[in-house]
Amino acid sequence: MKANMVGWFEIPVRDMGRAKKFYEKVFDISIAIHELGDFIMGWFPMSPEKPGATGSLVQHNRYTPSETHGPLIYFTCSDVSQELARVVEAGGKVLQKKTEIGGGHGFMGLMKDSEGNRIALHSNE
């Protein structure tokens, strides 16, 4: 295999405007909205020269947000505590505060986004 296995991810949303505002505030980024037929997609920023996968928020009747079902996506951060500090004000909930993973694997935290999805954060500091 020439690349990491994850190449793209999609996060289900009920309200694209609300989800866009939430993720932009928590991560201090801009999300580009694209309407593709029945799909409304909010693409996360991408830098082709940098490693790691990118993805999209997706609003469509086949996508259902969930706090307990489906895969758990980890967003890489400089320091998990910085993003977690913005979650509540952005309309989400902190599910797990910054926690050391152990074994030199860094730190993680969990949040519930504005749409009801469980999302993880990871940092080495």
C-alpha cells in the first residue's frame, strides 16, 4: 500500500448551516459548501502536499447523525484542549476531556457536534 488507508470521510448533518458554523468555530477554519444534486456537502480545507485524509460534512436523507453508531473519526490538533475549549460555545458538548492515551501515543478527547455526532480529537501535546 502506497498511502494511508483512509482517503476521505463524510460526517452526516441535519442542518448544513449550523454544522458549518460549529466546525468553523471549533477548528478555526473555513468550510466550502457545494450542492451536488440531492447532496449538500461542506468540504473541509485540503492541502494536497500534506499527509492525512480530508472529508466533508454531508446533508442528505440517507445520512443520519449518531453519537453511538458508525465509525469514530479522530481530528488531529496541535493541542486537544484548545479545540475542546470552543465546543460548548459553538453549540456542542464535551463528552470526554483531554485524556492521556498512554504509551507515548499522545492525548485524546471526545465531543458531540451540533448535529449529534460523536467526534474525537487527538494531539501529541
